[in-house]
Amino acid sequence: MSNYKIVSTKNEPRVELKEALNLSGCELSINEFGANVSVPFVHSHKQNEEVYLVLEGGGVLFIDGEEVEVKKGDAIRIDPAGKRCFKTGSNGMKYICIQAKKDSLEQFTMSDGVINEDVKPSWL
């Protein structure tokens, strides 16, 4: 059994990758909306925080009663209880959304990563 999985994403308005990649610690989606389109509901979560990475375009994030402009290059972290909704601007918006259980990350790259000296790719 291999230690990785690669899938090609489709050019669709929403691509969910949890099942396609067999993700067990987070949920990942790629979302694209045309100009001046709104997500049709405000939502929050029971336990998952979300991170949004705006790849193209921009718009307005409604969060807990506030409206905040977001644009290409922005990274936004929202607590599970945050009541959120997006509306795109005149150029639409493409973003990645990552969900994970709040406070579940026990280690990250600096404490979890291990350098393996026993194998090397052809370019090293």
C-alpha cells in the first residue's frame, strides 16, 4: 500500500477532496463563484475551524454581523462559532477551504517532521 494519493481536480464550482484523498484529519474543498454571487446561507460549525485561502478575485466576508473585504492572497481563519457567509465581487472568487477540528493539531512541521537520510530523490 502506498503512502500517498494523487487525484486530478475537476474544473467545477465546488470540488470536495475528503473522500477522493481519503483525508482523516481535515476536510478540503476548492470553490469558485462567478461575479456578484453569494453563498445562499450563513453557517457556523459545531467543532471545526475553517481556513480560507483566496486564490483569485475577492469579495466580502460576512462574519458575526461584520462585512469585511477579502482579496487574492488573503488567508482567513474562522472559529467554529463564527457565523459566516461570502459574497463575491465583480471578478468572482476562487478559494480553498480547509476544515479541521479546533485544537486538534498536536504537532506541526517543526516538531512533527523527521529528516530521512536513508533515501534520496534523483535531484539530491
